[in-house]
Amino acid sequence: AQKVTQAQTEISVVEKEDVTLDCVYETRDTTYYLFWYKQPPSGELVFLIRRNSFDEQNEISGRYSWNFQKSTSSFNFTITASQVVDSAVYFCALSEAQNQGGKLIFGQGTELSVKP
Amino acid sequence: KAGVTQTPRYLIKTRGQQVTLSCSPISGHRSVSWYQQTPGQGLQFLFEYFSETQRNKGNFPGRFSGRQFSNSRSEMNVSTLELGDSALYLCASSLQVGIGRLAGISGELFFGEGSRLTVL
């Protein structure tokens, strides 16, 4: 069965702190894709990153970095030197190749609050 | 390039009524999927359409239905509304660049701002 777990419901940090959002997934498919989305108060889901199951290379984009480990079925997201604008709900999601990309299974989301 | 457009943005209905929500995907995108977001259940997949055919379906009752037109625009309909149908309904479009498990890339999903439905 496919499942995504984000154990952290809420995280509160002070500006400039580093913060890591955890994501653990379950799938029987050997080909799958993992995503992170950001949802600001406006409601629109903003794409952050996509990773396929054959690429375990970690990625860094500015203050954002992602750690993908198939051995532990985890795809964690770190924000370095957090800013108030990072406050949002962050979702990790899984897409299995058998569904040809159109179906995402989302975690419950982690609400990040960055205080000045 | 215009993003995914959903209409209406807000609507209020009463129990037993039906509602139709509309989604216009990004130009050139042929895949449209729908999601329901509630505080209790989170983001749940409803269904996906590709080239006017339903390709994937989530675990929702038959009161939830959808369709896609030849121009890729999509509508979803909820009949006999219940209080629990109150939610943010999100539509996403995708440019399919791969096929099944041989694909190297799964099309990124671009989301609209959603239609917020309140059922009284």
C-alpha cells in the first residue's frame, strides 16, 4: 500500500534557525516519484522539488536542501537560516509510476511557523 | 503563461444540493487531477483525467464525478451534498512527459488556488 507519513504536525522556530521536515513513505512500486509542496495561506500548492526513485543524489537549492534515502524510505527537507516568509504548510507526496504520474498521495503536512 | 484557473473560488450550498466546479489547466497540459482538502483528512486524491478519459480514481463515493472536455478543461460535480463535503477542492494540471514505469520524469503537477465549498 502507498502511504506518506509526516510525523511533525507543527514546528515553530525563530528566524535564522535551521529546520528539518521529516517525510517517510511506503510503496511497493520500484519506480516512483517524491515531491515536496508548500502551501501558503492563499491555498495554492507551490511545487518545490521532484525526485525519482532512481536518483538518490541529494539536492540543494538556495536555502533549501533535500535528503533522499531509499534505505530508510525517507525524503527529508531542510531549510537553512529560516525566514518569516517560509511560514506555511509543507506537504510531502508520493506518485507511483503505475499511475502514470497523475495521482499523488500526500502526507498530512507539517505547519511551519517562523517567528521574527 | 497563465496558471491553473479554478472557478468559482468560494461557494456556499445547502445539504442535498449539487455543485459543479470548473478547472482550466495550463495551456498544453492534458492531464487534470482533483483533490479534496479538509482539516481532518488532509489532501485526498479524487480522480485524474487524461485526454478526456478518467485514468485514476480515489476512494470517494459515486456522488463525486468528473469529466474532461476536448480542450482539457475539467469539471467535477458533487451531488446530494453532505456537511462533510465542505472542503477546499484543488485542481492540478500536468504536462505528461513520460509513459508509465519507463518514464524518467513524472510530470510536475501545477495546482490552482482551489474552490472553497461550504455546505450548510
